Amino acid sequence: MDLTLTPEMARFRDEVRAFLQAHRSEYDAGQPKDVLAWQRLLIDNGYAARTIPKAYGGYGAEPDILKSRIITEEFIRADAPRGIANQGVSMLVPTLLEVGSEEQKKQWIGPTLRGEVIWCQGYSEPGAGSDLASLQTKAIEAGDDFLISGQKIWTSTAHQADMIFCLVRTEPDAPKHEGISYILFPMTTPGIEVRPLTTMTGHAEFNEVFFTDVRVPKANVVGGRGRGWFVANTTLKHERGMLGDPNATEARLNALIELMKTETVGGERIIDNPLFRDRLMQLQARVFAMKFNGMRLLTAAQTGEGAGLAGLVVKLQGCELNHQIAALAIDALGELGILYHDGPHLRARGNWQRNYMFDLGLIIGGGTAQIQKNIISERGLGMPREPSPAKA
Amino acid sequence: MRFALSEDQKMLQASVGKAIADLAPLDRVRRYAEGKETIAADIWAGLSDLGLPGLMIPEAHGGLGLGLLEAAVAAEALGGAVAPTPFLGSAVLAPLALTLGGTPEQQARWLPKLASGEATAGVCIAEAVAGARDGAGVVAKDGRLEGFCLFGLDAQDADLLVVADRDGKLWLAERPAETAVMSSIDETRRLSEVIFAGTPAEPLASNEALTRLRDAAWVVLAAEMLGAGQTMLEKAVAYAKERKQFGRVIGSFQAVKHLCAEMAAELEPARALVWYAAYAFDHAPEEASLMAAHAKAHLSEIGRFVARTSTEVHGGIGMTDLLGLHYWFKRLGQNRQLLGGPEKVREYAARVQGLAA
């Protein structure tokens, strides 16, 4: 085990620090003052879209996991905004790079990276959540086009999106995993209706999207007709990686420690209450365990060794941990923890309250905790699949 | 940067695992636990061939001169087999005490004998680390020790004792000190009450030695729990793939699969925490105490969870003496309490980072 940085990496870290120092005035408390300008600056300097080829609008650096990690750590340390990390950047772009046609890559990757095109993801349906492959939205052939009809749900940012990457059933007679295509189309196409779906946070983080004979060229299919299930799994892999970032969790824990040191009840700091302090320490051990597990994964990726169980548990444990950190913050705040929306007694703009509710959605999304446990037990521990009901 | 065991460390892990499987299969462990043999000297002698007793002893004194990370790797394998060995006291804590605070003469007298396995050492630090119970505690007067320690580690039949007095100062004592076995749930590692009556002792000269001993002990106890937990998980998975109910193996039921997945999901990140705590002890002294405390407390918590869950997956047979799963259950139970239970240790974790007075 050698956790020291080589001189080259130490130099790189200093470069990142110097960049952030020089541009400190362009952001406040983790928020860029001009989102698009900040994104361009990050791409030009290799802090966003780092390993995406120049030809597609990226920075074009060789993949280097350690450098990526250093960038992440330094940005978190400086509380600097990471640039645009929407579903287009984190899910569509890697998918197009892997399976998109040259024309699709040229057309969509650059504008997506620069924040000029906002995407939403059309996967889940009311009847197809964890059993996503049973989705019913159908695409009927009409010459060079498809006519798409059906309904999607849990579609975040659909109300702001310019485009959608969507799973539709193009081959009704094929087995359920082989009849799906992954297709791109504008949200302005006639026949699309978006209805906001307000969640318990009080915000409309998701939408329902209805399609009625939406005409989309067949050429917009990514990765081949009937291959949509496999294409989508490429993106889900990226989404699950994104949902358990231990650096973000550590930053959140540190914010909780600060909260407990500054907040007082009857003149006593929360941190001086042994019960709350004990809960904090229990979570801190978990955060460290996930952080060092992340370092293991980093090493495994560098050496090309499989990460095995250490990788499979990240989504389950990471999402749960974030929720528990928010839950402790709410308890530590006591009655203040039930305030919400606005008001003079609200702390941290209600972020803890919002996270506490929203994080439950992250535990469910991208594969519920139970689906994750199936994956861990089947792929990680070699346990048998549940027999399908048809055979039972 | 490389956060992984080295090839040498993996080899050590494999060779200790292989050796202990041969030397201490369950029926051998059982003979010792049932009191049919007072000491398991044959097992320790077998491990001496691998150099295990001298793992942390400097090469100049006949040891391998390795660090706590290697000790943790070995401890994981030993915990995985619930092996009755004096590894913690004799191969980790006493050598550390001697290298940190022993005179050249004391080191020359003891370290080679400990390294070869010819002598063993016990350690009595429970009162100084976790607080005194029932009037326990040792007072030193004119180079002699008076009083008694509880929960002595590997002290039974030891040739040398490392003892912390009521002020946290460390002493080396030879026989005669009277030891009485403290009957506990985990008879695979017997604890001792050690009684001193004017026992001659030599002081160890180091102000920080007790802190280092405690940190090392917490990491090794955590590593043992990791190994014991890993074995309990593996046994549960193997059993669930074999045992049939309702016409299919129980491992195909989601309820059972999810229990196993939860054990794995807790153990895998904990492995990284144990490695880092050991690494910090060797290379990042400013983080060593915090990480040791977190490793001890966290592995205690998930160890209890795994012990209970694995037993549950086994169903009734998991409760029986016949299967012997309980030896791992009990080792996890013992390590949880030794040298401070989780609440006590977490309070310490808060204190070292200025979050508690």
C-alpha cells in the first residue's frame, strides 16, 4: 500500500489548486455565477469533459483515474462547482461515445457538454420500474419514421429538456429484452405532453411524459434496432457509479459536523450531547469505510483488476449513508428540522430537510435497494436467481 | 498511489490462512475450547515456521520487521479460523512495548525469544484503556507490582507480562505472577485475571507506548472481527446454496439472498477501513488513533450484525454446538467488548478530533 502522490501527481494537484484560486471570484458557495461560461472554462482547462476527444468538443486528455480523483478532491475542498453534471453529460455522452454513430457523436456530444442542449431520460414507465424490460411504449413503423405512443414517468428535467433519450418497443414480437430500441428526439416534436409530478419535497423534480403518435426518424436510433436494452445498460452503469460518490458524502458529513458544532439548544451545542455525538461517530466510521473502499476501487481500475464486491456495494451503501446523514441532521435540529420552504428560523435554506426527502428517491432510483441486493448476491456471492414465476 | 495489498501481503494472508486451516481445523479448536488442553502450543509452534511470532519484531532481533498492516492481514486470517493463538499479546503488543520503551538490554533479552516462539508474552492493559472494574488495577512501588488486572491477553502461561499500572505507565514483569483463567463466552481465546503480590518489574520508558499499544490492539481486534465475519458470511452463503426447503435451495429465496447481500455490503467497505487504520498506524501517525478507534467500533457493530445474520441464515442448526458456528459468533462477541465497547471507543474517536471534551 502506497498512498503518497508521485511528484508528477503532486504537481498536477498544485495546478488544479492554482486554477481554482485564480477563478475564485467566478463562483459562490458551490454555485457558478454564469453556468455556461464556467462550463466552457472547465472544458478548456480539462476539468470537465476531460477524456472526451477534442473532435467531439471535449478536452482530449488520456484517461487517468488518479488525475480525475485529484480534480474531484480539489474541487470539493475549494467548494467549487463541478460544472454541468446533468443526465445528458453523465449518461448520454458516455453512451454515444461507446455505441453512437459518428454522425450522432458529432451532432450531440459537443452541445451537450457545453450545456447548450438539455436532455431528459425516458426509461421508466408506470408499469415498468424495476422490471424495466417490460416497458410498453411502442414505436410503429411509418416509412423512414417511427410513430411513438405511450407514457413515461419519473422523467427528471423533462419540462426544461430540449431532447430526450428514450427506450421504446420497436419489435413487438421479439423476446422482451430484444424488442427495445434507444432513440433520440426533440421534446418539441408534436404529440408530446409533459405533466409535472410534484414529490414530497414540494418540488416537481419529476414529470410524467405522454406520447401520441410522435414522429421520429428511424435514423435517430442509437446502437441498432432492438439493441436498446443493452445500450441502456451501458448508461445505467454510469448512473450507478454517479450515485455513490464518497467524496460528496464526506463533504456532507463535514457540513453536518459544522452544524452540530454551531447549533445550540438551551445554550448547549448539539455536539456536546453524547447521544448525538455517538450517532455522528457511527456515521463517520461508515463514511471513512466508503471513502477507503472508493480508494480500493480506484486502484482496481488503475491496475485493471476487477473490483468485485467492493464495486457492487457502492450504490446500496452510498445512497443509504447519505440518507442517514440527512436524518441525523434533522434529528440534531430538532423542531427546527421540521421547518421548510422559507422563514427566519430555517437553517441551511432547508437543504437538510430537502435531502432527507429527496435521498429516499435516490435509494429507489437507478435500481432500488432490493434490486441492488439481488445484484450483490447473484453477481458478487454467486447465489442462484429466484426462479421465474412461469417455471415455479 | 496504490490502495491494495501488495503481492507479499497477499502471500502472507494466503500462507497464514493455509497454515491455520491445517493446524487448527474446527475439531482442534473445539478440543482447546472445551478445556481438554490448557494451551495450544502446537498451533503456535506451527505458525512459528512462518515467522508469525516475530512478524513485527525488528530483523536485528530475529524477526521479520514488518508493520501493523501485515499484522492485520495475519490477524484477519487467524480470526477467520477462530484460532487459539497468543498472536495479539505475544506477537503484536509485547514486541511493540519493547521496541517503543525497552532498553537495549531488555530488547536483546526478550525480542529474539519472542520472535522464535520460544517464549510468549501476555499483556494487561484493560484497566488503563477501558477503565477499572471491581477494584482491579496495579500499583508499582519500589520496582514491585501489587494488585490485579482483569482481561489479561494471552497472559496464561506467558513467560513475560507487559502491565499498565493505574497511571498508565508500562512495566515488564516476569513470573511469579499468579494467573487465573476468566471463564468467558469465547473459550478459543482465554482471558486471565493476573494477580501481583510484590512481583518484581522493570519500567518501560515511553510516554506514548500505551497509546500505541491501544491503537494497535484496536486494529488487530478489528482485523480479527473482519476475518471472523468473512468466514460467517462464507458459511452462510455455502449453506444457503445447499440447504433445500419448499423444493429449492434456500439461497434462491430473495429473503435469504438479501440477508447475505447485506452482510457482504457491510463487510466489503469495512475491509478498506481496517486496511487504512493499519496503514495509518504505520505511516500516518496523526490519523492513527482516530482510524484505530473507528475500525474497532465499526467492526464491532457490523461484526454483531454478521454474527446474528449468518446464524439466522443457518436456521436452527446455526444455534447448535454440533455445527460449531457459534465459535465465530462468540469471537465476534468477545472482541466487541475487549479493550472498550463501541460506545466507549467512539467517545474516544470524538475526543481525538476535538469533538468531545
